[in-house]
Amino acid sequence: MKMNLQNVLLVFLGGAIGTAARYGASLALPQIGMLFAVNLLGATFLGVVNASSIFESGNSKAFWGVGFAGGFTTMSGVALWLIGATDVAALAPLTVIAMFALGVLAYLLGLRLGRFVGPQTQVTGQAAASQPEATEPGAKQ
């Protein structure tokens, strides 16, 4: 993705919407629940963005991947919770490790889901070799 004014504006707009969505989640869920929800949903969504043909363009990746997913997820919120989690201080580091590990798994799930989102236009490998070649109408086969 190239650095240009259009991409900067797309990232800014996507980030503003993602941040507003995270704020909404913070009003509806307790802090640790919100952190898990936004980070796991955001990681899954980022996997979909990176794997789906719908989000192929640089503009889509700027808006949805960098902007929206970046604004929706929060590592700083996790750090803030970790430092302030005095009531569960012994479990806090394990909670963060679990969130990170689950985030990686969520991203991988998003990659798998993303392959099914959008038109499937490319046939590769063995499948391509077994597909009959298209011929023009009236051509001999």
C-alpha cells in the first residue's frame, strides 16, 4: 500500500469508525470482556480482509484492514488493564497471554473464512488442469 493522501484519508475514516465501534463495545461490556471481544473479533476480521477477494484493492485494505481493524482493536487498552488489574494481579499476565494466543488463532480462522467470502474467480494447481478449456461457440472440439 502506497503512502498517499487518499490512503491516509481512508485509514483515518476507517479508524474513526473502528474506534467508535470499540467505544460502543466498551459501553456494553465489562472492561476485560470488551478487550477480549474487540481484539478477537478484530483479529478474525483482519484475517478475512487479508484473505478475501472482496478486499483485494489497496483502498479496501487501507480502510478496512489498517483503518477499521486498527481502530477497533486495542493493545494499549490491554496494557492499561494489565497495569491496573490489581484485583486479579496473579491472573492478569496469563489473561494477556491467553488473549494474544487466541488472537493468533482468531486471525488464522479469519484467513480461512476469508477464502469463502467474495467471488471465487481463480482456479489453480490440479483443479486448473482438470478443468475443460473454454471454446468459442461453433469451434471444433
